Amino acid sequence: MNNNEIFVRILQQLTTIRGEIIDLKEKVGALQNQFNQQFTPQNALTFEHNSEVLTEDPVVRSRYTSALNRYGRRDIGPNPTNQPQATMLQKYNSLLQHLHEAKSEGNTPLDKDQLDKERKKLHNAALKIVRSHFQVMSPNVTRWSNVEPSNQMYYCLLLEEKILNEHNWELFRCKKSWAARSLLYSAYKAFEKQRRAAVLRLGRETNNAVAEGRALYEETQHASNEYVSDDESTTSNAF
């Protein structure tokens, strides 16, 4: 093989390797963007309802915290099932049935599928509050129990209003916002679990990309050495 052929082969290898490195960079960038979109708090000024605009304005905040019963009296206790050992699932179901029947005396009780669907709406609403409000205003708090009581109440009131506006469920009737508190507690645990899993996944993918990049670099070095070796061999045979 003459020098020109060797040179062409090396250029082809380097071009291929360069393309693979670019692909790896794009892959890592895509993973980082995916992580940021999923776990970075949203813009606080782009919510559908004015009540959801994130602000520390004391006037706006006091509109919630100074009127805990602004939508009506709180007459539903923390265990609407009246069963001493009721689970949260049973409590949610009983609450939904009670609120459903209160809308109209002739309403047919919700079946299992309907209850599952409505509970999912409640949990999703709570997760949105966690992502858009809690993680912005309390970014360094690792547990819901560590949130200041005044902030807990504020988030509960926001969630109750969100669920009322979007799903027409009167969670504001719960004494001491017990349903909203439970939903936010569960949502924060779920959010933290998702975020930790995403960080681990991003770390693994990044490490794999770095390893591939290192292998490509070594392949490039090998190709360069091969060119020098072949060139020397060809040169020595010429004499």
C-alpha cells in the first residue's frame, strides 16, 4: 500500500470518528435538555389561571392564607370512610363519592374505573403544583415535612383552587386541607423519585458517552500510529 492510499484510509477513518463524536455530543445534549425540561421549574408567569402565578407578593399570598375558607366551610373530616384503619386510597375514594353525591342527590355512585381516573387527576394536579411552585420557592427542601407550615398551607390552598377550577372537585371542604396535604406529600415523594432516577440515568448515559469518546480517541491515535508505521515500512522498503 503506497502513501496516498494510506493517507486516504486514515482520512476516512478520522471522518467517521469525527461524525461519531458529534453524535455522542448531541446525545448527551439531548439527555440534558430532556432532564431540564422535566425537572426544571416552569416559567412562573405562564400559567393558565391567575391564581397559579408564582409570586412572593405578600398581598397576593395573603389573599389565600388570610381566607382559608374563601370557597366555603370545611366540613369533611380526615377519615370520611368512618373506618378506623382506612387506607389513603379508601379515604380518597370515599371523599370523591361524597363530593360526587353532593353535586346532585340522584347521581349514580362512581365505579372503580371512574374513581381511578379521578384520583389520577388529583395526583397529577398535585405534581404540577410541586414542579411549578414548591421546587421554585423551596428548592433546597428535601422533605415535605421540612416545609414551613405557612408555606404548606399556601401550597394546599393553591392545589385546592386548581382542582376546583380544572376538575370541579370541592377539596376545599376538607378540614385542615387534609386531602391536599396528602396529595402534595405523595406528589413530592414521586417527584423526588423521578428526579433521582433521571439523574442516575443521565449519569450512566454520560459515562457511556465519555467511554465511547475515549475509545474513539484511542482509535484515532491507533490510526495515526498505523499511518506512521506503514509510512516508515514503505519508506524502508524503497531503499
